[in-house]
Amino acid sequence: MNLSQGLLLLFIIIPIFEIYLLITVGSIIGGWLTILLVVLTAILGASLLRIQGLATLQKVHDSLQKGVIPTEALLEGILLLFGGALLLTPGFFTDTIGFACLIPTVRKYLIFWWIQRIQVKHSYKSSPKQPRKPTTLEGEYRREDE
């Protein structure tokens, strides 16, 4: 299954599962209370996202001031953006995943997993079956201060 087929499957399965959850919760606690709960999770998620997004933006700024590439902070920002989009989507399943993206421990684990996966894929693609011979560059140089 390629990426586009997987995304298509997710775009079909997740809304069906969300509708099922909304109907089930609505039959247990009532329709109006279910709607209120969905709206409250969106408001709570948006405020948490704002706070953590500003903190992550400050991390990026601090890293850049130190001259360090803010890789982890940028990946945190991507996860926060993803989590925020899921929190604004009505439904309990997407809210659960969105709130999980707002938990710093979960976010750090996902970043670690993501980096490991990228490094493993990169090493497989970049290393050919036979080892490469080292490349020697020849040239001349001179000092400018002499």
C-alpha cells in the first residue's frame, strides 16, 4: 500500500469512526451535552496549543540566537500544528490524538521515533550494496595573511 492509498483509507475510516463515537456518546450523555463537550475540547485544545506553540517558538528563537539548528523545536512545532488541526476537527478520536500531541512526553517520544525512522531510511537509501571508496580531493592553497 502506498502513501496515497493509506491516506485515502484514513480519510474514509476516521470520519466513519468519529460518527460512530459521536452517536454512541450522544446516546449515553445526550446530544446537547455531546455538542458542548466537542466545543469545549476545541476551545481547551486551542488555548493549550497557543501556550505550547509560543513556548516552542521561543525555543526556536533561543536556538537560533545560540547558532544551533533548532531541529527538535521545529519538529515539535510540526507536531503541535498537527495536534491543533486535529483538536479543531470535531470528534473524540481526533481530539484524543490531538491532545496526545500536546503532551510534552508523548511529543518527545514521537520526535525520537521520527528521527530514528528518518535516519534508518536515509542510511538504507544512501548506502549502496558495495562500500564506497574514499574520494580524495587534490588542490593547492595559500594563506592570505602572509
